[in-house]
Amino acid sequence: MKLIIAFIKPFKLEQVGEALKSVGVSGMSVGDISGFGRQAGQTEVYRGAEYEVDFVPKIRLEVLVTDDLASVAVDAIEKSAHTGEIGDGKIIVVSVYDAVRIRTGERGADAV
Amino acid sequence: MKLIIAFIKPFKLEQVGEALKSVGVSGMSVGDISGFGRQAGQTEVYRGAEYEVDFVPKIRLEVLVTDDLASVAVDAIEKSAHTGEIGDGKIIVVSVYDAVRIRTGERGADAV
Amino acid sequence: MKLIIAFIKPFKLEQVGEALKSVGVSGMSVGDISGFGRQAGQTEVYRGAEYEVDFVPKIRLEVLVTDDLASVAVDAIEKSAHTGEIGDGKIIVVSVYDAVRIRTGERGADAV
Amino acid sequence: MKRAKRKLLMGTALGALLVLVVASPAMAQEDPGFATQFVLDNLWIFIAGVLVFFMQAGFALVEAGLTRSKNVANIMMKNLMDMSAGVLAFALVGFAIGFGGSELLGGWFGWGLGIAGVEETVGDPLLPATFFFFQAAFAATAATIVSGAMAERTKFKSYFVYSFFITALIYPVVLRWTWGGGWLAQLEFPFSDFAGSTIVHATGGWAAMMGAIILGPRIGKFGKDGKPRAIPGHNIAFVVLGAMILFIGWFGFNPGSELLADEFVPQLALKTLLAGCAGAVTAMIVNWSKDGKPDVSIAANGLLAGLVAITAPVGAVETWAAIVIGAIGGLIVVFSVSMFDRLKIDDPVGAISVHGVVGTWGTLSIALFAVYDDAFLGRENAGLFYGGGLDQLWTQLIFVLVHFVWVTVAAGLLFLAIKATIGLRVSPEEELAGLDVEEHGSPGYGHDPAHVGSGVVTAAFSGAGREPVPTSEGGNE
Amino acid sequence: MKRAKRKLLMGTALGALLVLVVASPAMAQEDPGFATQFVLDNLWIFIAGVLVFFMQAGFALVEAGLTRSKNVANIMMKNLMDMSAGVLAFALVGFAIGFGGSELLGGWFGWGLGIAGVEETVGDPLLPATFFFFQAAFAATAATIVSGAMAERTKFKSYFVYSFFITALIYPVVLRWTWGGGWLAQLEFPFSDFAGSTIVHATGGWAAMMGAIILGPRIGKFGKDGKPRAIPGHNIAFVVLGAMILFIGWFGFNPGSELLADEFVPQLALKTLLAGCAGAVTAMIVNWSKDGKPDVSIAANGLLAGLVAITAPVGAVETWAAIVIGAIGGLIVVFSVSMFDRLKIDDPVGAISVHGVVGTWGTLSIALFAVYDDAFLGRENAGLFYGGGLDQLWTQLIFVLVHFVWVTVAAGLLFLAIKATIGLRVSPEEELAGLDVEEHGSPGYGHDPAHVGSGVVTAAFSGAGREPVPTSEGGNE
Amino acid sequence: MKRAKRKLLMGTALGALLVLVVASPAMAQEDPGFATQFVLDNLWIFIAGVLVFFMQAGFALVEAGLTRSKNVANIMMKNLMDMSAGVLAFALVGFAIGFGGSELLGGWFGWGLGIAGVEETVGDPLLPATFFFFQAAFAATAATIVSGAMAERTKFKSYFVYSFFITALIYPVVLRWTWGGGWLAQLEFPFSDFAGSTIVHATGGWAAMMGAIILGPRIGKFGKDGKPRAIPGHNIAFVVLGAMILFIGWFGFNPGSELLADEFVPQLALKTLLAGCAGAVTAMIVNWSKDGKPDVSIAANGLLAGLVAITAPVGAVETWAAIVIGAIGGLIVVFSVSMFDRLKIDDPVGAISVHGVVGTWGTLSIALFAVYDDAFLGRENAGLFYGGGLDQLWTQLIFVLVHFVWVTVAAGLLFLAIKATIGLRVSPEEELAGLDVEEHGSPGYGHDPAHVGSGVVTAAFSGAGREPVPTSEGGNE
Ligand SMILES: Nc1ncnc2c1ncn2[C@@H]1O[C@H](COP(=O)(O)OP(=O)(O)O)[C@@H](O)[C@H]1O
Ligand SMILES: Nc1ncnc2c1ncn2[C@@H]1O[C@H](COP(=O)(O)OP(=O)(O)O)[C@@H](O)[C@H]1O
Ligand SMILES: Nc1ncnc2c1ncn2[C@@H]1O[C@H](COP(=O)(O)OP(=O)(O)O)[C@@H](O)[C@H]1O
């Protein structure tokens, strides 16, 4: 199994979710993060003083997949999250040692 | 060492924390996430229009453990987070390459 | 490639960011978490009743680095996040199977 | 002092007077000076009523702020509805019970106020419309106090039913016995409660107590060891804003209870002001010494306690006494809040302490500090400290006791009846999840659906239905 | 009843009177009784105006609460500015158009109110300053209603321009035809609208409708299947607090429209109170049956609907009728909100329903329930249910129709003109990100920069500029 | 114009009059017309006082909104307490210092107001109770202004002490010299400040400046390069709501300063309204041109600036001049806020600019625009633009200078004394963590303990104590 971690632009979440579903991924976990990278934050003005917001809001996805689904799922994320502009984000794939579905106690690939 | 990542039902956090402690785990890191999966979100009504809340709030746990503690810890989480209903969540175990305790600089198993 | 996960004290973020940049790290993803560990939360009083806040707010960092940068980056975090007091946090290093930069489709080390 | 006459008039003879007024139109309109005074009296009491209605916003904010965000919509709804339904209930039946044509058996005035009677344009001094408007604002206050103590665990439907009955029945009976000229006003030494420390506030406070007891505490309020645990409110800014709005409203509540525009109004206002300030400062200092830090919501409770305390004696006491009475109110509230915690009665906002306990203190304080002949007292220097002896103290004790018994019994039966029929408390699951979604359909603080997944992701990842029934069914691929 | 005279006076002859007043200083000052009544009249209407201005805070909160947090600063700014700019626009031109010296061709009164005229200290009964103050508060109300329906997608600059024109032109023309003594007041059976269900509220409501139509719905409001999707408001506490403030303000709006301090004021207040409460309770019950759960913001809309409904007929109808009219207002608003959803007109706050649709209902209700001779009616028992026949119904229908046509055409042209020039709607990117940062420079709910990285991290990780232009440039190491 | 007489009366002879009143009870009560006017005068000034007290909620909200969420409880507490303690301090000593029996050496009136004097029921025109109530509301205003500039870094205890002294001493001395009939009122060309642009607002503003200077800026306010960095407020909705409440309160502040119910009241209200609106619109436009985007909180500051500016000249100038004076106030505030940023004086809410700088402008504007004989002027056409020459300008300059020196020196010494004894500023750790928990025990926005771990997890994972002392102890397994 693989754990796919992706940092994407927030408004892409819907499309990424659909893309994952269409390749057979059955679930995911999503959180808000602040991204630092090449894409700079915004310059804002408040009461006459400019300030840089130094981070860019991003969405962090975690998707647990079986080994055979991993590359399709990565491709699906890559395509659906792509805009071509700076800040599209990254996908990181990590090998999973074991997985459990808490409800049933299933382990390994069955847990996915 | 292993890094155990678990997505659980929020109201189970207390019990999971106690269970982990009782098997000798000394710390954990906890965050809020939105889970998508088999368990559907709620249907809400707002000003006469129905809408699906498409995600279910979950708690994400990260627990760093030594290899020997890993399977006990996973079992502890599994048991304490279990309700038997859809949406109980998943446990993912990942191998850790190295770990550091920042305060002391200890590395490896000592850092846990 | 390695994925470095670190739990640090919130007010250290700025220094850690600078330290990482200075060793050549080009980006990171940051989120809020609640940490449980040796460092106890605060005792608060509300309307005459004392209560323990059982967690300590921490910042969670994720940094994707190439293998050669990994140990320098870990050292940089360790040094910049260090205060010597309880609760300084942990650094966890995980091996990465693959990585993608969504914008360009670059894979592996190029994606970092 | 000539005030006595006016207030007595209101007290014992009001019902009769109103009936009279309805029968005999057109007086008082000739002399322009008099006519203007008549308009001024009515205009002022109407404005005072508006200030009292504004207190609804204050009550809503204090309660919302001292509870958790997952219940905020429910709390605002309760406050909106106890006012709206309460005013209608008071119009339909409550007012008639409270102030209807006294001795006259059949001659009730005010049944179905909506239908008749208040359209008269004469009155002495107040028009029926003015008097009803002001009294309706008071009735809404009595009702809304209860909401806070029952917060975060009461079914909305049940709250709505309760709310109807308190304004239609429980509070009006108190009115009848007191301001309506009933038996407590006809004792040799009649009861005294100028603006309602007991009549309004303790009615709310004791009903709140019964509600809190019968409901039981919120999940998590008491640890396994039985020790109270704090459940911090989600918005202290709302609490203080609410308290300040209540403070403003009190300048309608107390000075408006003069029921006239006269030269005593500013004095009533001044004593109200000083008592409130003394309550806030005292509560803060006492709480600071007791717990090591000055809690903000306790200070806000202290302000309200000072105001509740002075509500009964405001007309009868001297200015310095107002400060003392308010300060003691602030002192009491600090210990009372902790006491109810220890008694395992869970009152998230301190309503029982502020309105019940301190309201009782304010009422009794008359027996100590009364110097002016005001509000049914019928004599000067009635207070113990002014040589008035214990006569008034017995009366005041009877008054607060009888009142306590009536309200706790009536409200207790009402809550038990609701519990036995439609149920009083939400399920533990709902309580943990918050009442907003289950009771009202959506959360009080909605999140932007464009932010975390907007709709279509649902379709992708979820089945048709909801979480509900446990299922033993396996994997999900 | 003698009220008719006073209101008629105001209606048909006001402009002329004011002109007269300016010309003939110093009357009325001799008799002390009369002088005090004169001061009281003016003081009360000024205070009523203050209450009406307070409604601005209510409108701001209701709108802010029913929309998303990313637009909250923009919404507060719009509400601040439609008041500020609106009052100035009304002073400079609007007031003159609305109430200027009637028949007299050249004799406009009120152009550039800032410069002359209001400094007179006599008037009958109202001083020019008093009358202007009260009318300016009304003008600001008409303007601000529109804001809610256009929320979350309108350019601030465009809103500002629109806001100027509605108070400078669109609303004043309505005034001229009606309260200004124009043709609708001169029909055989003149129009009747005591405090502005149509004149004020429906002006805002129909302009809001045109704004919402011409803007189009918010992104995500309607699914690909065309079905309305909920976009939950971010703060129901604000919504209810706002509604309660509006409720309080209405006690200036309706009773103040008496334009005198007299014995009818408390009755107007009472009918306003009961109608509002009936609206809230009815809307809640209807919505509960319809959707299975009582929505909090719909109940708040119901309160406002009851108040809007009674605004026109409040002087002419009996108390029981006020309850009925308010209740029907509450009923209408529930279905109207759903109807506009189905019509794909996206009105986040329900402004079109509350002010346009229910305002029209309130105006028509006079033709059914009028019994007293009030507000231009010129006769008693004008209502259908009191044997008055259909005469008044035709008039009221003409009135609301002509008004509807004028406002929709004028506002429609105005919005189209703005759209064609400076543009009406923000870019989709801005809409998704929220208007606060792009329109006003920083978010309404700022985060503590000390919390997630404080400044220097920027320097470390980011290039100089902003996200902006797409770039094909590659990796970043 | 006959206003002059009335205000002068208040000015020079008030103290004496009050003493007189206390001595000679019962006049004025015979003629019903007169009696009603007397009641109306007192009732109106009492209501105006209530409106001014309502401003406390506005100040609290503006300050809370413009600062960070981690300090919100502390800010609300400060605002609650500067009012509560301030009123008591003013009652005990401040009022006597400000208005005590003038020349008469021993004949102070008002010491320990709580104990004597205000219980009289006659007065001309105001009862002692009414006058005190109104003045206490003003004193609370002066005190609360300071809070904003010192926000987010001041120890609560120290703020509480300061707050006592400003209402007990610093502000009362200003009163004594001016409205109390002191030397500034006895110059050949006496000072003029109708409702307190300088006396109230600049007292707060300059004391705020000293506080901000002596405290130093918040951590992070200025970069290593010395450039000001923005620390965005956490709730712009609160800011605008607060500004609107202040706007409403100002209709008590300015028109109430007439100290009578007369025909000038609505004019004072109208000029207040127009100046405020002009301030808001001007500040918005200027800020928009200067910074590229219209900042919401600057527009709110502009509204307040317009109101502060017109506070002194409102009685003396024409309506058009009110608009000009308000607009210039709005213009000044934009540049002043940036100026104090550049001077490294950290004022999170702009209090120094709005109340100090613009208050001074408003006071000086009298010397330019005064046409009516009002508020101590003693003559018509005193303004430069009306041929009055420079006489009044010298007086006004002396007035604002002497006032500036007194307030800065007195407040400076007070703050230095507090700093040297109990300390003025919290520790950097506390400042970074937010003041709520350390000063008051728990956060202003509490989280639901049922949400992230509820209590028991603590027991599981943590040792008994707190984070505290650094420890060199090793691993934790
Ligand atoms: N080395 C890294 N480690 C972890 N996250 C990263 C790293 N680099 C970038 N990110 C994440 O990816 C997001 C986009 O990266 P950025 O450099 O701005 O643009 P791009 O993806 O186009 O190269 C960042 O906001 C951050 O959340
Ligand atoms: N493939 C997945 N990858 C990551 N997280 C998942 C995945 N599937 C489920 N989850 C997480 O587990 C939670 C529970 O999953 P769900 O399918 O609803 O029920 P169950 O755990 O009973 O199978 C989800 O809300 C989500 O947070
Ligand atoms: N076993 C663990 N797994 C995951 N996170 C941990 C673990 N132990 C500690 N942490 C994280 O590190 C933080 C600091 O740990 P703590 O035990 O308080 O102090 P120290 O780092 O000095 O040992 C915790 O708040 C938690 O976020």
C-alpha cells in the first residue's frame, strides 16, 4: 500500500475528489495547511500599512491506496490539480507498512 | 520506529488517548481533518434548501513509537476507537527512517 | 527523497523557516496541531472552576527534501527550534517513494 | 415625598382604573399643559418599554457567549422566540390574569388584548396600550431569564412550550398577587418591589433553577469525581456586549417603573447606575481575591447582579444605600455561582444566581434600607436601619417565600409535564454534536462550502443517506 | 378619531407648509404649554429618527451573518457607506426632490440642505431640521435594503455609486408622488402607506431584486442541475442580534411616522410589536411544517416580515388585525424565499421577500382591514372587511404597481448603466477568494501574524511579488 | 439667537446654581406647563445620558475588533471596568472637583455624591441627579478612550488603577477650568467647546498618547528596519458595529449637551449627523486615493472623526460648516493614523488620531466658523470667516495648549508612577500568548472541551504541573 500526500490549491479539491473517485479510490482525508514555497503570499494593506501574508492557503490530502492503484491515483491527482501556474503543489508518495480498518479490524490491502 | 497515523471519530479521542497511555505511549500529536469515505456527511436544511455536508469531521492522530511498541499501539487504537459503525476510520503505519527529540538532540529510538 | 515531519513550538516557526531556507530548502507546508506529551497544558480558571487544558498548541511542519539535503535540514530544524525546555518537540524522517511537482509533472528529486 | 401616592395608585387600583378608563373616554384633553404631560407620561413609558425590549438582545448575547459555538443558533432562536411567543401569550391571556378587573368576578379586562380594549386614547396616567406595552416587555424578560440556565441541552420544542406557559400563566399569577393589587398588596404592611427584583427577576431565576435541576447537568460538566469542570463559553465579547446592552435596558426597566414622567425618574436612573457599577466592581474584586484572577464573565454577572439588586429598592432607598445594595449583590453572585456548581446544578450563565438569589437579596434589602414612602410601602422610614423595625422584614420574607414556593412548584410541574410528554432533553449524541444542526437544520457558524469541498465531492464519495443506523457491513471498496 | 387631520396635513400640505415656515419665523413660542408640546413633538421625532438610524446596525448584522466570513468586511463597509453617502446625497438633492415646494415651479425647498433652510427654529409641528433628520433616516433605510440581495459579488465602487443614486433620485421620486403630496395623494381615493411598507421597504426590495437579477447568482448557488444549493451564513448570532436591533428601530420607524408626540404613539408601538411577534411565530411554524426543522434565520426574517407588513397599515387597522397582518407577512416570507430560490434569483438575506413582497402585502392589507381614518385615507371604514368596498383596493393596487414599475425600471437602468461602465460584479477569482482582501486590502477576520509565521518567513520563502500572472517557468530549486 | 443665555448660564454659574438649588427646595412646581417642561428637560437629558453610556459598548467593540482574538476578553473587561470604576470614582471625588461650589472655599458640592445632595427634586433646569448622570456618562467616555491605544500589552491591574485616576482627577480638573466655570471660562474671550471635542475627547486622546508612548509598541509592530508592520484586527464586523453604536450614542452626546429640551436639539442632531457622514465619506475617499483601497476600519475612524470634530462647534456653526468641519476631520484622521505609525507610537485603534488630533481640530474650527452666540462665546460672528478676527483663535489656541500640557503631564506622571510601582506592561511571553489567559484565567473565545480531548487525556499524558521552569531533564519515556 501507499500513502499519497498532496498539497493542492483549495479550489481544486472538488475536481481532485472526482478524479480520485473515478479511478476507484474510495476515501480520503483532507486538512487545511499554510504553504510556503515559490508562490508568494499576498500583499495586503491595513490602516495604511502594507504587509505580506507570507503563506498561501493550501489543502492537504491524504489518500491510502493499494500498490496497484498508486500510480493511477497519483496521475489522477496530478491532472485534476494542474493549472500550470506557480503554486500548484506537490504529491508525495510514501510506502505503508501496514493499515487497519478500525470498524472491521481488516488489515493490509483489505483495509483500504 | 514506526509512525502511526490514525483517522478516528472525534468523540473517541479521549478513550484512544487513555488506551495509548496504558500501553506505554508517551505522546501524540492531534489535528482536525475532514474525512471523505463510505460514511456520508449530514443532510442539512438552510433557509428551505437542503444540502449535503460532504465531509465528516474526524480527528487525525500521529503517534511515533518504537518498533516493539508498534503493534501493541495499533491494537490499542483499534480497540479503543472501535464502535462497529461505518466511519470508524483507518490506521496507517509507516516506517520511520530517523527521529530526533529537539530538546536533547537524542536520535532514533531514544527520541521517541 | 525524505519527508521531514516536525512538531515545534509555534513561536519558533519564523526561525525554523529562516534556518531551512539558509540550507537550501525551497518550501514547506505548515499546520496547527494539538500536542500531547510530557509538557502539560495550562491550568485555567473559568467562573470559579479550575480546568486543565490538556494539550499544548504546536506547529506541524512537513518538508520534502532530497536525500543529500535531509540531514542538513534536520540539523537546521533541530538547532533553530531548540530552547532546551520540555516541549521542544520531535523531528520524524520518513523515506519517500516518489514525488511529483503538479505544475510541471516533474518526478523524483526534480519535484522537490 | 409625594411619590407614594402615585405608585400606590398604580398598585392597588390599577386594574379598576383601567376598567374605568375603558368605560369613560375623553378626559384630560382640555388643558394644553395637562395634555402635554399626559403625552409625555405615555411617550416616556413607551420609550422605557423599548429599552426593556432591547434587553432581549442582551440576554441572547450573554447566553450565547457563555455557551459553546455548536449551540449558538439554538440559543439565539430561543431568545427570539421566548420574546415573540411570550408577547403573544401575554396579550392573549397573561395580561388579563395579571391585571384584569380585580374584584369584579366576571369583569376581566384584557383577555385577548389583540381583540379589544387597547384602542382607547385616554387613561390616567397611562393609556391601556402604553401600560400593556411596558408590561409585555417585562413578561418577555421573565421568560427569557430561564433560557440561560437550561442552555445547551433542552429540546427547542419543549422550550417553546415552556416559554408560552411562563408568560401566559406562571408570571401573571405573580403579577396578580402583587402589582395587580392582590393579597400581597393588601397586607397590613404590604409587600414592596418597585420594579421587580422578585416579581420579574426571581420569577425567571427560580423557574430557571427548576429547569436546570430537572434537566440535569450538561454532559461533561461534572467529572467522575463529582467535581465541577469548566465548560468555557465561546465568546466573551458577546457576554460583555450583552451585559452592556442589559445595563442600557435597565434604564428603561427601573426608571420606567415609575409609570410616569416625573422628577423622580433621573434619581431612579442614578441609583440604578451606581448600584450596577458597584456590583461589577465588587464582584470583580471578590472574585479576584477568591480565584486569583478577575474572570470577565463574573464581572459581567456582577454588573447585572448590582442592577437586579437595586430593582426592588430603587425608589425607597437613598443613593448611598443603592451603592451598598448593588455591591452586596456583586458579592453574593460570586459565591452563589460557585455554590450552584457545588450543588451540581448546572447553570451555564449564572441566571439562577443573578436573578433568583440576588433578586431575593434586593427585595429583602428594602426591609433594611427603606426610607422613602414608595412602591406600596405606605410609610416613610420603613427600613430597619431607619427605625422601621421588623414589620417590613416579615412582609418581605413572606413575599419572597410565597413567591419561591409558587414559582418552583408551578415551574417544576410544568417541566415535569413536558418531560413526561414531549421530553425535555435532547439525546446525548445531539448534545455532543451541538443542537444547531439537529434542532434547526444547520450550524450557527456555517463554513463556506467553497472552502472544503463544495458539494460535488459528496456525490463522489458518499452514499445517498446519512450516517445513521449501525451496520455490520464490511469493507468499502 | 382625530388623527386623520394631522396626518393629512403632513401628507398633502407638507411641502407648502415647510416653505411657509421658512418664511414666517417665530410663532407658537408664547404659550408655555404649547411651547413644551412643540419641543416634545420635535424631540420625539428626533429620537424616533435615532432609533431608525440604529436600524443601520441591524441591517449590517443581518447581512453579515447570512453571508460568508470572507466577505464580512465588505458587507460592513457597504452598510456604513450607504448610510454615510446616502445621508449626504439626500441632503444635497434627494430631500428637495421628495419634499420641495410642491406646486410652485421654481420654489424648490431643500436643495443643498447643508447650506440653508434647516436653521429655522420654528415649524408646525416639526422643525425643518427635525423633519429632515427623520426623513434622512428613512432614506438610508431604503438604500441599505438593497445591499443584502447583492451581497458577496458586487464591486464596492459600483455599490457606492448605486447607493448615491437611490437616495438622491429613485427613492425621492417615490416620496414626491406620495408623502410629498404628489399625484398618488391627490387621487379621489388617495393611496395610503403610513410609515412606508411600499414607499421605503418595497423601494429597497424591488431595487434589490433588480440588482440580484442583473448581477446573477453567486458562484455555486445553483447546481449543474439547476437546483438551489444552500450557502450557509457564517454567523447566525449576528443575524438574530441584527433582527432584534431592527425590531427596536422599528419603534422609531412606525410610531415616529406619526410625526407628532400624541396619544396615538403607544398604540402604533403596540400594533408594531404584536405584528412583529406574530410574523416571527408564524414564519417559524410554517417553516417547521414545510422543511421539518425551524430555521433560525427564517424566523428572524419572519419577525422582520411582520414588522414590514404592519408598517403601512399600522395607523388604520385594529389591534387584532395587526396580528393577522403580521402573521400573514410571516407566512408569505417563508414561501417567497423559496420562490426566489426556484426563480434562480439569488438573494442571500431574503431582502426581496421581506421588503418587496411583504411590503406589498402590507400596503394592500389596508384595503382589507382599514377602519380608522388615517394616513391620507380621508374616511373611516375604508377596508373591504368594514364595508368600504373595493375603492381603496384599486388605489392600493395602482399605487404598488406604479411604484413597482418605477423602481424596477429606474433601478434596472441604473444597474445596467453601472454594469456597462465601471462594471457591477467582481471577477470569479475575487468572488471565490472573498471580497475583503481585493476590495478593501485585508480580511475582515484577521489572523494573528504572530501565530502562523510572522513576516520574516515570507522574506525567506517567497519571491518579491504576488501570485499573479500565469507562468510557464519550471522547478523552483 | 437666544441660545447663548442658556448655555452661558450652565457654564459660568452652574456650580453656584446647584448649590443654590440644594438650599432652596420647591420652586417651579406650580404652573403645569412649566412643570412639564421641567420634567421634559430632565427626562431628555437623562435619555441623552443613556445614549452616551451606550457608547461604552461601541468603544469596547471598536477596540476588540481592531486587536487580536487572544486579547478579546481583556479588552472587554477593561471597557466594562473603566465604566464601572470610573462612574464610582467620579461620584466619589471627580464630580466635586469638576463642578463643586466654585469660589466658595469650603462649599464643595458633590463630594461622595453617593451620600448626599442628589436626592433633591428641584433644580433649574436640571436636577442634580440628572446633571450628575449626564456628566458621569461623559467622564466614562474620557476614560475609555485611553484603553484602545494601550491595548494588547497593558496589565489589567495597572489599567484599572489608571482608570480610577483619570475619572477622579485628570478629567475633573479639565472640567473645573472649563465647564465648571473656571479661568478658561472667565477670559475676556472665553474658550468655547460645546460638547467636549477637547474637554472630553482630547483628554482621552492625549492621555492615550502618553500611555502608548510610555508602554512602547506591541511586539512585532515595527520591523527590524523600523518600518511599521500591520497587525490586523480580528473582527471588522465588531469595528463597524461599534462605530455605528458610537454614532447612535453621539445623538445623546452632542444634542444632550444643550442641557435642556428645546428647539435647538434637532439642529444639533442634524449637524452631528452630517458631520459624521462627511467624515466617513471623506476618510474613505482620501484613504482610497492614498493606499489604493478603501480600508474599512479607516472609514469607521472617519465617521468617528467627523463626529469628534463637530462636537465642539456644533452649536456655533451653520449646517454647511458642519459638513466641512466633519469632512476635514475625516481627512485629518487618515494622515494622522499614518503619522503616529511613522512616529513609532503604536495605537491599534487610532484613538490618538480620532480623539486627540481631530478633537483639537474641532475645537479650533470654532475660531474659523463660529457664527451663532453659543457655548461661552458671548457674541455672534466670532469666527474668522464671519469677520470675528483672531480673538477667538487665540483663546482656542490657549485652551487646547493648556489642556494638552495638563493632560500629557498629568497622565504621563500617572503612567510613570504606575510603571515604577506595580508595572505597566505584561511580560513578552504573556503578550505573545495573549492577555486573556494570564490576566483573566481563560481565553475569550473558549473551545469546546468535548472537541479536542476532554480532560481525561490530560491526566493520561501530562504530569501534574504546568510548563513552567526550564528543565534540563532528559527523555520522556
Ligand atoms: N519542499 C517542500 N516540502 C513540503 N511542501 C512543499 C515543499 N515545497 C512546496 N511545498 C508545498 O507546495 C506548495 C506549492 O509550492 P510552490 O513552490 O509555491 O509552487 P510549485 O508547486 O509550483 O513549485 C507550497 O505552498 C507548499 O505547501
Ligand atoms: N483511502 C483513504 N485514504 C485516506 N483516508 C481514508 C481513506 N478511506 C477512509 N479514510 C478516512 O477514514 C474515515 C472513515 O472512512 P469510511 O470509509 O467513512 O468508513 P470506514 O472506516 O468504516 O470504512 C474517512 O472519513 C477518512 O477520514
Ligand atoms: N510519541 C509521539 N508521537 C507523536 N508526537 C509526539 C510524541 N511525543 C511527543 N510528541 C509531540 O511533541 C511535542 C513535545 O513533546 P513533549 O513530550 O511535550 O516534550 P519533549 O519534546 O521535550 O520531549 C508534543 O506536544 C507532541 O506534539
